[in-house]
Amino acid sequence: MNNLKSIEYFVAVAEYGTLTKAAHHLHVTQPALSKQIKLFENELGYKLFERSHQGMKLTDKGRNLYEDVSPLLLALKNKMKEHSIIKNIRFGVSPFLATYYLPELEAEQKIKIDFTVTREECSEFLPMLESGKIDSAIVQDYASYPGLFSKFLYEEEFQAVVPKGHPLTEKASIHIKDCLNYPQVLPPEDSQLYRNIQSFIKEKNIEPVKIVCMPYHTITDYVMKGYGITYLPALMIEHLSYKNLQFIRLENKELIRKLYLFANSRHVFDIVWQQLQKEHSL
């Protein structure tokens, strides 16, 4: 059996934990995969997995092998991309940014950029890039990540979002500390925005009136109903219209986000970066 293929099968079983899931990922049958793993164990002279009804658990020697070969296999796959004709780039982007970038990136590009991979939290793209599940992504507030190529795209400020007629609308600009006098409607606790607000609260030693965490898609609805205030980046405010909401500038760039382009190979990175630069004057 080809050793590279043996390693690829071994790594898949180690990462997915079951033969069924690994076989589905590799597009092979489970019996065929089981047979190849046994052949690989015979070739090496020791067991790689402890088999049970719960799945496939690495032995100590199996784990040592996985830790050695997994990064090498990923590096080899990424290097091969640089020497291959790329027809499709799997691109990770938040749902809103997809609507902003999608039309321009696909307009004159012979290489298809597939935007079907979306996550509300951009940080989820980093392990997906590392494992090769996607090829490129736009990530917020992470400048670099081991083994990946990245470059700064742009920085944008957030604005406070309040219902029409809110007392804060009497001012042209406000501070976050002014906002914390009112209930906060924020995305889940693992979101970057929630963490940024919590960092500000800790730094300024300010106790907010109340914080309510809601799914992203319901936040503006709750603000319109008067349950509290939230924050949106300038790009979203510029391209979307909301009824019964008003937006107030935050002074001194108190709440910003920085967006970075990431890719798991230099070749893919250069393709996407050049297209972004062409269409968005980055």
C-alpha cells in the first residue's frame, strides 16, 4: 500500500474517532478503510488504535505517530496546492460579509470562490483552515495563526444601535460608558463582541445595568422592541437598512474590529488577495 495514502487514512481515523466518519470523509467504504488500517499496523509492527464500541482510540505509539505525521501531511497537501491548477477555493466568511464580497469576487474570476462556508464567529475558521476543510477566510481580530498565511484587510468602528427616540440620540456621539447605563443586548458569550464589551467593563471598572445574550439574528429585533442597546460595525450599517433604529458614533474608536485575510497556502492567498485588492481597493 502507498505509504502516503496509509498516513492519510490513519490521520483521518485519528481525527474523526470512528471508522464510519473517517470512511465518509475519505469517500471509501468502512470495511476497506478497516482493512487498510490493519495493513498499516502490520507494516509498522504495532497497534495504532484500541478498538471499541465507542470508536477508535489512539494507542500511545499511535498518538506519537499522529503528532509527528499530521502536521507534515497538512504541510504537504498545502504545498501541493501551490503546484496544482486551482478551480475552486472554499472560502469562509460571516453571513453579512458574504453579501458584501460575493458579487465582486465572482464577477470576473475564472476560479470559483465558494462562499457556502459561513460562521457567525470568524475565529471558527482558523482550525478549519488548519485542517484543510476550507482554503481561505476573512477572520476578525486575529492577526496571525501558526502555519497559515495572513494579511490585514481593514479596520472599522462600531456604532451604538438604539431604538428611535432613545435618550442617547440627543447626542451626536457618545462613550461606551454612557451606553452601559442601559441594558445591553449582545451576541452569545463566546462571541468577539461580547468579549470586547466585557474587556471594556473590566478595564473601566464599570458595572452595566444588565446584559442579555441573544442569537445574532435576533439582536436588532430586541433592540427595536426596547429591550436594550447593541453595537454594529460601520460596514453593516452602511449596507443594510433598519426600521425604528438609530445609530450613534462612539468617540475615540472605543470599539473597533480588525479584519484579516487568511489562507492555508501562499498560492491561494495570492489569488484571493489580488482579487480583493482589485475589487475593493484594499
